[in-house]
Amino acid sequence: EIVLTQSPATLSLSPGERATLSCRASQSVSSYLAWYQQKPGQAPRLLISDASNRATGIPARFSGSGSGTDFTLTISSLEPEDFAVYYCQQRSNWPLTFGGGTKVDIK
Amino acid sequence: EVQLLESGGGLVQPGGSLRLSCAASGFSFSSYGMSWVRQAPGKGLEWVSSISGGGSSTYYADSVKGRFTISRDNSKNTLYLQMSRLRAEDTAVYYCATRISGSFDYWGQGTLVTVSS
């Protein structure tokens, strides 16, 4: 099973700041990595697929990068609605696995 | 517009059974894989099971293998998850999700399953 480790667990930032979230895989997942955003009481929403492809309707301030074992989700300038929990997920191997999540909260 | 509507959750005793349904609309249901993902209260996301568009290929997390069965009825645009021998640790919100791009593109709002005596 591929283990995804997200860091940091919590990121405290102010609106307008840049957020950098990390996801590290226990073995290579090529570019088969996605990022999701989840707000309290809501279902997750796909942000980025295949490491760097923004999903439909996702603002350009969200970007993904990386390949192999190290991946990054960057939010260039935090908007109030971006404070949420973010998960990475790999689809390179069965079983599909998620990282433990990074909570981005307001400083 | 893609819509996914889960139903069938509720309170069940340990060892009991439950069947979840997910009614899909807004896309070519039979062309794409579908999945179930769950989230225990206050915890992260856990993939549970996936099925191919035609239904011939199925995949399960080790934690549910042998107890859960995923299936689909393409004539009804509906995905199912038959859950048996339920345990307290199966308590979670269960989401169905599409796999149009390979990732979990669209999600339903979830249905809560509580396993308790």
C-alpha cells in the first residue's frame, strides 16, 4: 500500500498570504496524484488531478506540481473561502489511498 | 450538471447489514467507473471500493473485503454498496464519487452509517 504523508498538519495563515502544502508518497506514483478541498459539513471537491491539472471551475490561484514521490499544492493568495482541509490522493496503485490532510486555518 | 444522490444510511447493530444506493444523473453513467469513499466522524477520507463502467471489475479496501459488495445497474444509473457483518469501525459518512478523469471528480453529499447497539 502506498502511504501518503501530508505536511504540515495545520497551516495558520492570513488572507492574501501564499499557502504551500506538501504531499510525499512512500513510493513513486508518477503523476497520478490529486488534491481535494473539504469544508466542514461538505463533501470533498476535486481541485487538481494528475499532479497539475486544475479541475473544472477551480480558480487559477490553485496550482499543483511534482511527480514521483514529492508533490505540492500552492494557493497563491488565500481568499476567505479557501480556509479548509486539503487532502492528496494517489491512483497509481490499488488500493487507492489518501493523505491524512492539511488544515489551513485563519491566523 | 452531474448529480449524485446517496441513500440508505442509518443506524444498524453490529453484525447487521445495510445497502447504500447512489442515483446518478448528468453524465454517461455506464461509461465511467464509480467509487465509494467514507469518512469516520472527525477523521480523514478512506477509499472503500471501486467498480468499472461495465461492472466487470471491482476493487476493495482490505478493511471491507469479504464483507462489502459494490455493484451497479446501468439501466437505472444507480450504484450500490451492500454492506454486511458491519462493525463499529464502519461508522462513517459514505460518499459515492465518479471517476471520469480517474480521480474522484464529482461527489455526492454522503449518507451516514452508524453501527451501534
